[in-house]
Amino acid sequence: MEEVKEFYSVEEKKLARYAKALSHPVRVYICDILSKQACCYSGDLAEEVPIARSTLSQHLKELKNSGLVQGEINPPKIKYCLNKENWAEAQELFKEFFK
């Protein structure tokens, strides 16, 4: 079987993953909220963001899948925080991209 050469760099793939996660205003707003505090519980986010809880859950799932946000389950609550390492990486990748 012939080896296929990878066309996109690791950095390009990461940048695209972060860009996709931030491609909706609600997700940008969630990240803005989380960037201003250590962590936030899902119930508190539901009060801050004027959307249905199920919709909020889907947006948080996208952010978690991208690695920008991490969640910790403490029944019955879920605590969400920015993943500081990936957040810093995303900032650097976007800075380099727009340079």
C-alpha cells in the first residue's frame, strides 16, 4: 500500500480545529465568560447565556471536543474551565496566522 503524504501541518490542523470551535458567537461568548474567571458551573452558564440548556450543552461539547474547554463532573453539577494550555496555544496560532 502506498504511503500518503500529509498535506496539512499539525499547526494548520490545530488552527482549523480551534477556528471551528470559535465559529459560533455563543461559543465565543462562553469562552469570553470562562476567560474572566477560574471556572463556571453549567447552571451558572445557563443563566448567563440566553439559550436553551440543551443548546448550551451542544456548544460546550464542541468547545470540549476542540480542547479549548474542559469539564469536570461533580454530580449533580458540571464545572467548566478553559484549558489554559490549549487556550494559550490557540492564541499563539491565531497570532502567527494573522501576522
